[in-house]
Amino acid sequence: MYLRNVDKGMLYMVYTSGGKFEAVQVFPGQYELSVQAKGLESDVEQLTITAGQKVTANLALHAQPDGQSKVEYVSYDDLYPAGPGRKIAERLCIRCHGPNFLPSKRWPEAQWNSSIDFMMGDGAAEGGMFGPEDLSQADRKVFVKYLVDNFGPDSQARAVKLEKEMPVDEAKVSKAEFIEYYLPPDPPGVGVNDPRYASKTTPWGKRRVSQDVQFDAQGNVWITDRGIPNRLNKLDPRTGEVQSFVTPAPTSGVHDLDLDRNGMVWVPRQEGKQVDVFNPKTLQWAESFPLDPDGKVKMRNTHNQSVAIDSKQNVYFNYILGDAISMWDRETRKASTYLLPPRSWPYGIVTDTKDNLWIAEFHGGRVTKFDPNTKSFTDFTPPTYPALIRRLIADPHDNVWFGLFSAAKLVKLDTATGKITEYPIPSQNAQPYDVKSLGDELWFSDGGQGGAIVMFDPKTELFTYYPVPQTTDMPKIRVTREGAIWYAPRSAKNAGAGVLYPDKTKIDTLAAYR
């Protein structure tokens, strides 16, 4: 059931149980109410909800109009004809983006070539997301022809047919409630529509793109916006109010963020090896620090991405391109850089209770511990190798958990014994992205099959799926101390922040506290 707040740009979503539904903690305002099921939908009903009012509504489902979905679902082999082109697509694209990314584009030759140039670093000698050593000129010709022949502008809209859908438990999901808060669209001439940024774009086009969420001590949610101009956003979930602040370098790219003990917001620039610090009290950008003052990272395109802060308030950063991490020392107020092996691609970073830094090597296929005392690295390789690893978490017992994004597994590393245990994820096309712990439970985001927040119970080894309101991936999730799971719907049509309450009867506050 979808309940859209027309006034505030918000969405409430709950699941039915036996044909009944209930949404709680709903703001007063004008609403559009509708229900959807597989192949079925209701008409949209207009509602006005006032403070303290309980509203009852009845809706009838009917078949969706013929042709509403223009996507043809076919087998993987039909979608990707066998041959050299498919092997290149699997090696460079599918294992990272999933099987439905390339078919969704339907581009002409020039646009496919432009996209490949972008992924190869736009001419940088060392390449970008992949380099010249990964795609020769001869292979590129084969690959581009394969893309145009199968996913060109005249191709049919197609996707992989699902043989095994998410195992959704109606009794459990009907207890849950999603709320999504959307960033306000930019009017003509402003923000993404500002003529100053007309020549700039993102992989998602000219729109706002939410990436990461984090909470402050007052219960507000901070959101990075990768649209151009890049922005930092402050959401008060108790009112739905959003404030936006353009970054000091609005076209350099942003990714993650974190808040230190003083409430300062740390936002690294994706390009430029620099971090900007925002003061929530003054609502101004306060400071900026170089992250590689000694010039150890030689790559032109660095892609600074993740942020982690230890108990001493030292701040860590990674270089997904550049194979390095930097640590900004709180006492000296200077960053030092430490190099990892070539092509390791450090992605997610977190600290444990002993202030060790744990690193997910995206292409390296390992997790790595950095000891800040000895400045040494220790690698741990899972049984399924190689596989892409995006993010990870150290739980309260200092066990490290991570997902094998390209192998559909959740993995536990017992750091006391070095034992690694893999748990297969029971859904087709599973893409485990970010992982967080809540007590003994593990929560992770899964971009496969349209997107879900998933709970894993290590005691029973059972997975509980909560499909999200919009079709999207969720590169970052955060868990509040009250047990709510927040996420950024990055690839969705509506950018902003969403939150899952697994049990809506236990919602005590809409504020988000760490």
C-alpha cells in the first residue's frame, strides 16, 4: 500500500496481510492512496488526513491494463548471446552492475563508446574503473558491436526472467513500515537545471542522486547528493524539512560522509584528494584538508569514497582508484597515506573496537586489516575467490561481515580465529551491498530484483526480506539505536532518504539517533 504525501514529497509504504493494511505516524496533509500486487492495482484515492485522525479506506484491485509493462523477460542466454562479446560484458560490466544494467540502456554506438571512455577514466593513462590492459582496441571493437547488436536503440526492452523470486514472508513484512523523504526537485535555472552546469552530468543524468545517510546527535539525517551541483542535505524526519548546501567544489563528486564527536560533517571530494568539513551550528563549510599531502597516490582519477572515524577521532579515507588509504590525524591535523597492492580497489572501510581499520578490496576480493600502530596490512581471503566486495562491518564482537556482491553470499570473518564462514543468499540475482549489525542481527541492502533490505539471523541462518518502495540499489545503510534501518535510494527516480521500521508498533520517534 502506497500513501503519498502530496504536500511534503514523502511516501509511506506498508504490506498487506489478509487484504488488510495499516500505516502509522502519518503527518497531516493531502494524500494519494493506492495498492499494488503482482499484475493488479487499485485506482488512486485522494485523502485528507488531519492531526489525531484515524482514517479507514477500502480499495478494490483490478488487473493492470494490457501493455503496462513493456519489458520482455527472457532467459539469460537469450538476453546475452554466447560469444566473445558476452565474456567481455561479464568480466567488465555484469559482475558489478548486474545482468539488467546493459539491456536497460539501448544506446547507439557513439553513446556506448562514450560510456566505455568514462569507465576507462576518459583518457587517463592508468585507466579508470578498468584500464587499457583490461580492454584492448581489438576487444573494444568486438564489445561495442555486441552492445549495439543486442542493446542498441532498435532493440526490444528486455530483462532476465526470474526463476526464483525473493522469499517474502507476509506475516513479517506486514508488521513493517517504510517512510521515504524526497529531496525537493530543482526549479528551472536552479540546481541541476543551472546553466553553469549544463556541460556536466552524472551516470544518472540531470537529476538529484542520494548516496549516503548519517545521523547527528539531534536526530537529524544528513544525506550526500551526487547530482551536479554536489550538495550536502539535512533532513529533519520529525517534520520532513530538507535543507541543502552546495559543496565547495560542486562538480568534483561526492560519495560518503560521517560525523565526528563534535558534530562536524566530513565529506571527501570524489576527485581531488581533498576533504571538506561542514559546521552544522553555523551551516557553513568550515575547513578543508588535503588527503595526500605527500603525493603518494599517482593516479589522476582517485575516487575518494568512504569515511571512518576511530575512537581517537582520527578520520580515515580510501581511494577506490589509487589503491590507498589516508588517515587524518586529530593531533597533527595532517593526513598520511598508505598504499595497498595494485588493483586492490579499497571500497568500504570501518573501524573495530580496537581501532583497527578494516577494508573491503572491491577488485582484490579480500578484506584487509590495517593496524594503526604498526602501519601494517593483513589480508583475509574468503573461500569464494575472486568475487567483488563492496562494504563491510565490524560487529560488537569484532567479527567482520561483508557481502560477496558478485557471488550472492554473506560472509563472516571471525577475527579471533581467522575462520571464514559463507552463507548463500536465497534469491536470484542477489547483490549484497552494505552491511550493518544490530545486536546479533545482520542487516544488508540487496539491489537485486528491484531492491530489498534484508535481515540475517546468524543463529537460525534465516534471511528475512523487506522489498523497498522504489526500484533501486542502496549503496549505504545505517541503523539507529532504536532499530530503524535508513538507506539512500541511489538509482531510484526519487532521491532522498528512506527508513524501514521492522515493527511499526514500536515506533517511538521519527528522529534518527546513532
